[in-house]
Amino acid sequence: MVHRWVRIAVVVVALAALGFTGNQIRLSERALDDERSIQRVFTDLSWTLSLTLADLGAAQQAYVAAGQDRLYWTAKVNSHLDTVRGSLDNLRRLAISSTSIEALDAADGALADLERMDRRAQEHLDAEQSLLASDLVFTDGLELVARAATHVEFARATEHTVRNETIRTARSSQGTMVVAAAGVSMLALLLLVPMRRSEDEDQDGSDSADADGSIQTGTAKLSPEDRLMLDNLDLATSPAAETSRDANTASEATPAGPTPDLRVAADLCTDLCRLSDTSELPAILARAAALMNANGLIVWVRDSTGQGLRPAIGHGYPPGTLARLGSIAEDSNNATAAAYRTARMQVVRREDDGASGALAAPLMAADSCVGVLSAELRDGWESSDAVQATAAIMTAQLATLLSPDPPAEKVSAQATR
């Protein structure tokens, strides 16, 4: 490249590429900030909605209770219904996943059924049929409130997974743009290096040929043999360009994290909500194991001493395994005991490709941890946010179905009586 305008064009193109990349990354960061803000708002609003649904169920139970002011609790129920309906509308406006919107629509349908049930209960109270009203509130009412809460929690977990995937995709695009800009800059430098030397040669003096065939450049001479060596020089790809290409290939080859089938998870949560007989739990645990790619699942509950955990039910293990396991102490040094003590999910990552990982998720009641769901997972699924969210949803449902054994102090006191 001899002409100055060509060198200027190369510099302009390189600067334009860097400027465009910087502006795109700035816009992408702004969009990611908005995405994270919406995710936080959605999470906070969904948690508040779950608490409001719990208050709604409590208020319905209160106005059929003896000695309670019916007018006061009826007004509370109407207020909670309006709040829940408005919160569902706000969540639908914020949702970006069709699965989340379907879950919120299902929660809205459960709320409509709850309103109809509430009107029937109040009609029974007006007719002084308090037993019929109580039967509606404590059967259909509890089921509908639990169903709506399950759909809201599923929508929250789905939105969290989808938005995290969106953020990861945006980060990958940013990395690709940075690598591309670095490649353009390196190419520009490679093109400008020989032009700088040619410019120096033009300043030192004009080229001239000697009688012996050599070329005079300033005070230096290049023989025909030197020119042949320069013509045959193999310009290999620069190390920086190789590194950029390897990084780009590695980023494209990185697989996305495993994600359970959300529709299967929704059906599983619905069946847990409708569960009326604990004999159906093994089949549901088998479906949960298939959903989470688990070798086995065990539900642990507090034993009769109140100081340890015993295996209540499991799936994926030979007969008699749970009996051989026996109880484990609350202060044991393992993930199950740690999940029970801390009331937080514990993740045990696999050590090599042939090993299995594990999750231990606490079963949380209203004011305490009543047990633990432990799962032995294959192929590194324990590290997936979507799998952990699915386990959290399942434990929320199981906690409403399983109750802990009474502590030893209460058993002895009842025996004394």
C-alpha cells in the first residue's frame, strides 16, 4: 500500500469498528440493567402475591369461625381478592415467557373459582348454614388458594430461568463483538506495518537501480537474492488473531446448561397439589426423578427423637435401602443435615465425569424446616439453575403434604396424660 488515502481508510475503518463495538456494548449493558431490574420487580411482586394469597385463605377461614366479626373478615377477603387480581395483571405485563403467562392465566382461573366459592360460602352463612360454609372454605378454598400459589411460584421460577438465559446470551454476544473488534484492530496493524516502512523509505530517498541489478534505497541496497527471499516469506497468522479465533470457537462450543421440561414440571406440581393419598407419592417421585435426571430421590422427615432425620419415602434405590440407612443426626457432616440446619439448598458438585452430583433441598413449613428432599443427579445437572428452581418448587409442594413426627418431649407428655 503506497497511497496515503488507503492508509487513512484502513485507520478510519478500524476506528469505526472499535466505536461501533463500544456503542453496542454500552447499549447492551443498558438493556441488561433493565432486564435485571424487571427480574427483581417480578420476583418481589410474585413473593408478595404468594403472601397475599396466604392471607386471603386465612381471612376466609376467619369469617366462618365462631366468635369472629364476619363483616370485618369479609371486607378483608374482598380487599385481598382485589390485590391479588391487580398483582396478577402486573405480573402478566412484566412476563416475557409464554409459559409464565400461561401459569399466571391458570392462577387467574383458580382465583375466579375461589371468588365463586366465596360467594357460595357467604350465601350459606346468610342462610345460617355455617357447616356448609365451613366445608367449602376448608376444602375447596384451601385447594384453590394452594393451586393459585403454585402457579404463581412456577411463573416466578420460569421467568428467572428465561431471563438468566437472556442475560447469558447477551454476554456471549458481547464477547463475540469484542473478539471481532480485536481482530479488525490487529488486521489494521498488520496492514499498516509495511506502509510505515515504505513511508520511511520515501523520506530517505528515491529508489534507483544500480548497474549490477541491485536496488538503491537511501544508503542501503537490496540484491536480487534478497528480493526473492522477501517474496517467498510466509506471513503466518499472528498469535493474537489465533487467540481471538480460539476464544470465539470456545465460546460458541460452550453448551447451554440443562433445563427440565417446564410443562412436565407444571403438570407434576398440579398433581402434587391434587394429591389426596400418600400411596400416590412413589409414582410422583418417579416422575420427578425423570424430570431432574436423578438416579434416586429420598424424602427425609424429623424422627421421633426430634434430634435427627429419618428416610420417609424414596425412589430409585433397591428394596430395604431406606431401612438400612436409618436416621441421621441433625448435626451430621453431610448435605442433607446441612440443608435441614440452615434451611438452605445444598449443592454437591460431581468430582469427575463418571461421578454423580447431589442436591439437598429443605422442606419449609410456615415457621420451620420439616424435612429435606435429597436427589442424586447425573451429568452435572445439580449445577443448573433451572434444576435447582424445579427442586425448590417441588419441596414447596411436598412441605404442604408431609408433616414431621412430634418431638420426643411431646410424645412423652402425651403418654403421661
